[in-house]
Amino acid sequence: MGARALYIGNTLYRVHGTNQPWTVGQANSSGCIRMTNEDVIDLYDRVKIGAQIIVRH
């Protein structure tokens, strides 16, 4: 896993960074949302605990 992880409620799903940035955008996880470490650090610093997450595909 990468630099930060944001847990989605009481689930095992997370929005997290990766130490393998070339895999971002590929179906290589078990349902988590992977971001570059730079992007997930920025997101982590902006969101508050309890913020609503909307995932669109």
C-alpha cells in the first residue's frame, strides 16, 4: 500500500496510494480505489472524517 489510506465506513474498502503507480487505472485490486501517492496525500489532507464518498464509473 502507498503513502495514505482512507477507509470507507466500516468496510474493508479503502482509497489508498500505491508504491506501484503504473498500476493506477487497472483492475488490480479487490475493490479498493488506488491513486498515486501524490494524489492520495492531497486528498487525505482535504477530506474530513465522515465525508460522503461518491464513486462513479
